[in-house]
Amino acid sequence: MMDWTDRHCRYFMRLLSPSVRLYTEMVTAQALHHGDSAKLLQYDDCEHPVALQIGGSDPGLMAEAARKGADEGYDEININVGCPSDRVQSGQFGACLMASPGLVADCVRAMKAVTDVPVTIKTRIGIDDFDDYEFLQRFIDTNIDAGCDTFVVHARKALLQGLSPKENRNVPPLNYDRVYRVKEDYPNLTIILNGGVVSVDDCRRHLEQVDGVMIGRQVYHRPWFLTELEEAFGTGQVPSTRFEVIGKMLPYVEYELASGAFLKHITRHMLGLYAGQPGARAWRRYLSENAHRFDAGIDVLEKALEKLPRAA
Ligand SMILES: Cc1cc2nc3c(=O)[nH]c(=O)nc-3n(C[C@H](O)[C@H](O)[C@H](O)COP(=O)(O)O)c2cc1C
């Protein structure tokens, strides 16, 4: 998720769940071509399994991006066909590409030709007035032909005009049946459902119909949810307290600060750690008010901890 799942966020999340698959923010193929790709692709070894999400529609640039991601060791390369923002549309990528399945398929082919790392697609169930099952099916068929066998489907359509990206994550209604039907009709595909999943029970329900569930906002706003998921579906190995997680973050924070990072860029992802717990507000407030200082150091995190009930 743009601006959210950067490498600091992913490091923190990995401490809460050893086996969940993490996704990067979307990185554009253009940025990887023109920019500092080593920096854009930076991640910590502990993040595995980690998928790199790429935005773009130029098969040559997408192939180059996939190769760079694979060389860096990412476990999956995911193509963004879900983002509805204007900036993304003017760059001809994101959700608007649902209307050009052949172009996405050309990208898949070009990317698969240069790497053995799985190339997957994240898409919506439709865009604008193209929101019947046949439209989604045509998109999927075309990309199966190109060799894609894994689709993450955000179970709502995107409206390309008139809604902000935020509204496009809330206003169009969720249609889980559409995603279930894809799995029913294509049992050999790996289908991951996304959108509005907020509890372990939700996951259980969906997992009776599809192969996996992708969760965005609920995990970001309530990171402890990851431990519940790990207990229900993963290794069962979870930190016993939030305090333990912070203890494990401290050496990372110290290292990053010494390397030139700013505290706020790390702690902003940790604000929700105590959501729903005693001390949540004090923790959030102390960090929000103090971590942004130019010279904020590890002591800010330590003092925020003092605001909490002991060893919470
Ligand atoms: C701040 C923010 C940034 C996002 N950035 C991306 C992105 O870069 N790529 C992407 O595929 N989806 C992105 N999304 C959409 C989420 O991945 C997800 O599809 C959407 O939030 C619905 O899932 P949820 O209800 O579990 O949050 C973003 C969502 C948010 C809230």
C-alpha cells in the first residue's frame, strides 16, 4: 500500500507474524528504470516471503522491473491492475488496464520471459460500466493464456471518474460472490480475495471458497491482528506481548537512525500497536507529538513505553 507498506512497516509486521506474505508499496516500472532502483527495492532479509508490486504497462519496462525485482530476491512480482488514481491512469497503469487485457498479457509474457519468480496480478472485479462477470472472465482468460496463474481480486469495481482513491476503496459495494465464482470456474488458478476483511472469522469464511485472503487496512490500523492470523492459520509462533515486539524493534530503530533514517518514518507504522488496549491513546499521542522532531532518537520510543501499563 502506497506510503504505508514501506520497508520499515514490513520489518515491524514481520515481527508480529513470521509467515504472512508481505507486499511492497507499488513501485512504478518507470521509477525502477529512471530512478535509484537499489534504494527503491531495498528490504530486509527477514521480510521473506515478500512480493514486489509493480505498476506499469510497457512490456519492456515491466520486464526490466521484474528482472530487477527477481535479482534482488523478491518471492513474487505482482502487477497492479487495481489502483484507480488519476495519476496512475494518466500513466496508463492500474485499474484502467482492466480494459486492455491484451496489454497486461503482453507485460506478463515479457516478465515471465526474464524470470522464474511467479508473476501475479492484482485486479478489481470490474471498472466503470464494465462490471459484469464476463468482463472479468475475459481479463482472466487473456492473462491465463500469457501464463499467469495467480490473481488477487479486490472484490469491488473501481470507478475511474468522480471518485477519489479513498472513495474507491469504500463506495463501490463488495461482491465476494464474484470472486468465489472465479475460483469455482477456474479451480486450477490460485485466487486470493481482497477487500473489507477484518477478522479471523471473515478469513475462515472466505477460505472455504478461495485459496487465500489479502488484508490491507485492518492490519495496518490494528497490527496485532497479524498475531491472531498467525495463530489461526500460520505457525502459531507469535510474540506474547506488544512490549516484546517493541523490544525487538529497538535495535532496528537504532541501526536505522544511525544510518540516517528519521524516527517518525518508523514509528508512524507502530501507532496502532496498542489499538483497543489500555494506554493506546497515550502511546499514540506521545509518539505523534514527539517522534517528528528532527533529532528525535530512541529515547522517544522508550518514553512512549513509560506511558503504558507495565509490560503490556
Ligand atoms: C493508503 C493505501 C494505499 C494503497 N496502495 C495500494 C497499492 O500501492 N497497490 C495496491 O494494489 N493496492 C493499494 N491499496 C489498496 C489495498 O491494497 C486494498 O486493495 C484495499 O485497501 C482493500 O483491502 P482492505 O479492505 O483489506 O484494506 C492501498 C490502500 C490504502 C488504504
